[in-house]
Amino acid sequence: MMGCARLGVVQEGKQIHGLALKIGFGSDVFVQGSLVNMYSKCGEIDCARKVFDGMIDKDVVLWNSLIDGYARCGEIDIALQLFEEMPERDAFSWTVLVDGLSKCGKVESARKLFDQMPCRNLVSWNAMINGYMKSGDFDSALELFYQMPIWDLVTWNLMIAGYELNGQFMDAVKMFFMMLKLGSRPSHATLVSVLSAVSGLAVLGKGRWIHSYMEKNGFELDGILGTSLIEMYAKCGCIESALTVFRAIQKKKVGHWTAIIVGLGIHGMANHALALFLEMCKTGLKPNAIIFIGVLNACNHAGLVDDGRRYFDMMMNEYKIEPTLEHYGCLVDILCRAGHLEEAKNTIENMPISPNKVIWMSLLGGSRNHGKIDIGEYAAQRVIEVAPETIGCYILLSNMYAASGMWEKVSHVREMMYKRGFRKDPGCSSVEYKGTLHEFIVGDISHPQTKEIYAKMSEMKKKLKCVGHVPDTTQVLLCIEGEKEKEAELENHSERLAIAFGLINVKPGIPIRIMKNLRVCNDCHSVTKLLSKIYSREIIIVSTDPLKPIAVVGLSSYRDSSWSEVPRSVPELIL
């Protein structure tokens, strides 16, 4: 029965229970205790309670097993009641309940119990940290972390993963390096979390250092670690390194293929991505639902509408995979990006599953980009019905009106945002240089090199004018009179400050990598491409815009789908 409990095979456990009753061991204390433990671990809490209630002699281990079972099933109130009824308690009794309360989101109740514990152990400390991290209370988690007498691998993983899952990427990376400095060895789970955090920050230097650490310490890349490394390089704008990692993996799994296909897709190398998909199929690996999301994303980022439709049909008809919301979202994105907004709208309305806010936001974003006010208003209304707290909906709606010069409607939307307590984050671009992240906001004058940066921006402006660049003032989303004033507004966008900083400091031959917290406007996208040609520099901008998360331009301009036609052939280096 101990084996059944470990494996979670309740049916086999029930057969053994029946056999014990048949041969006269049903009343044996040891057998009964094993049954309570087995049923509790397998989630059959009613069966566990029935055996428990039929027992006369119940030791603390039995009570703990039943309390643990109720806590695992989310029946925390019953677990608390049993805890109060216990004739005696040990350290595990307290720990089980603290852990259960934390996992159920009752962090304050868990903390009260934790503070009452006569003797705390690592499990109880970690349970509290896990609870605080899941509730987003990072300050309390960190305070508790520093109060601990000792940290184990679980503690580090909870802190790093907690920060990463909540978008606190810089804190996750700092915690990882603190872990190494204090002599603790990370696990695969630690590295997966920190690589994801590095991806979120797009700090390639840190990512390369972690990769080097993994190689020196013998970490295998055959599993999820390889997938995470490929994703990190792709999201940091270094697709060549992602391909190198992919080629080095001997036993490639579907996850590895998916990661590189998605990476190639967001870099505009859709035809390479699709060729790799066919190559994977030849190896005998069967595509799953997740890899089709990667394939459809590749079609989306390269604007391959017909291919997108074809692969969507292939998934359903050839591989009998039922489309999920994510698949429909990809198809809608493909159609919206290409301007097929009516078809996208019809696709959403005829879906067999209810569309979520993400899908309606895709339609709204497409309407904004293509100036379809009526469809955009329709999509915005659907978003507000499904998720009224979505601030991005109001921002896109305001931007759509601004691009069409409908300033009264812009004011109305912004008034709605004000009344609902919404606030738009300012645009922020960052560049990693010599291990330090340099951040810039619109019109920033706080950087130590401000004088040199603005001198470089003036030089950039003159060079852009010489090659015939005409600023796209429709991208100015403020009510400003006069073209010169609008041009001045565009010139101070944060990504241009970051580019100027990069041109000053980053040595020639090394790509300038920029992280943007918002979407890159069309004028800045065009300007970046021109500047990369003017200065013969590769410039990579990674943004959080789901429709255009990476704009890769410059010397490797074939990777930017809006720069030139994507080559049809697959280079030998990736096969």
C-alpha cells in the first residue's frame, strides 16, 4: 500500500484493501494506518475518513495523514477542525496545516499558525514563502527569507520562480546570482526560472553567462532546459545562438522543435520555421497542439496568410487536433495583421468556443493598425464585456481614435480611464551595457551621458533627412498642432534615445539590443531600419507587443519580415 500511495494508483490500493479484509487483516492497526495514508495521498479522502473513524487507537501519524489528505483536497476547514481535535501534535502536524493554508491562499491564517509553532522546520518556512510569493506579497516573502536560519534548494527555487512568475524579472536574476555567490548549486528548475527571467529582461549578456555556467557544470540540454535556453536566445534577439543550441541537442524532443520554430517565426524567418516543422515530421515525431501554435505564430509574424489557413486546416483534418483558444487566436492574428478584418471578425463569431479578451484585443489591434474604426469599436465593446479591467483595450481604442484625428473621442476614452483608475505606463527602452541596464523614457534627460546622447540624436536626425526619411506623424497620439511639433514628439521616443546610447557606447560589430516595455510605433520601426543601414549596425528591438514582439533590422535585415522577402530555402546550418 505504501507503493500505491507513492504512485497514486488508488484502484490497486482498493484491491489490496479488499484482500486484507478477506484474509482477516482489516482490523490490524498497521494495515489501517497504511490505508488512511494511501487513500489520503490518492485523493480518496472519504475512504480515508471511513477507515480512520473505524479505528480505536489513533496515533499522531494517523491524524497527520488525514489532515494532510484534507489539505491536499482543498478541504482546509475540515483540516483545521481535525487539527483542533488532535490529542497531541508534532512538528509535522503544524507544517501540514501551514502548507495547506498557504496553498489555499489563506496566507494570513497560515502566518498566524506559523508564528504559534513551537518548533519551525525548513518545510514550514518554505511553505510560508511559497504562500507569500503566490499572493504577490514579495516584501513579506523577502523579510521571511532573511529571517530563516538556513536556506535549501527549495527555498532558492521558490524565491526565484516566485519573482519570475510574477514578472519581477530583475529580482529573480539578482536572487539567482546571490544563490551562486553563497555557494548553492542550482537545479534544472532553478535554471529554467532564471532563463525565463533573462528572456523577460532581454539581457543577453546574463543569458550567455548562465549558458556558460551550465556547460561548465555539466547540465544536459536534452529536456526542458534545452527548450528554455533556445527560448532565451530567441527572445533576446539572438536567433543564431538559439540555432546553435538547437543543433547541439542530440535527442531532440517536440519541445525543442517548438521553441526553435517559434523563435524563427518571431524573427521573421517563417519559411525556415515551416521547413523545420516538415523536417521534424520526417523524424517520426508527431506534432502536438503546442507545436501548431508555434507554426501558426511563424505564419503570423511573416504575414503568410495562405500558409496560416493551410496549417490550421492541416491541424484539424490531417492530425485530428481540436483547435484551442490559442490556435484561434493565432489565426485571428494572422488575418488581422494582413488587414482581413471582416474575415477575422467572422472567424471569431463562428468559433465553437467562447472567445476571450485576447482574441478580441487582436481584432481591436488590427482595426487600429488598418484604420477600421467600426470594427475596432465593436471589438472594444466585446473586450469590455468580457474583461472590463483590461487597460490595454482603452489604450488601443484611444490610439485608434488619435490616429484618425478624432480628438473628442480620445478625450472621452481617457476620461473613462481616469474614472476607472487606469494609468498608462510611460514608454521605456533599455540597453544592457557592461553588465548594467541603462533605461530611457520619452524625453529623458537623467542619464549621465545626456549631452552626448542628444548630440548623437541630432546627428541621426540630419542623416535620416539626407536619405529622404519623412516622419510618419500619424503615430503621434497627442492633440498637437503643427507638423514640426509632431516630428519633435516622435524624435524623443525612448527607443531613439536607447539607439543613440548604443551607437555611442556599443563597439562596431556588436549588435545593439534594446528592450521596449510597449509596442514600437511604425515610425520608430522605419527609423531603426534606416539608422541600421546608415551606421552599418545591427539593431534589435524586443518589445512586449504580441503582434510584433521582435523587430530585427540592420545587417541581418532578411530576418525582418517587413524589410524584405523571407528566403524560401532553408540554410544548411539549421538542418
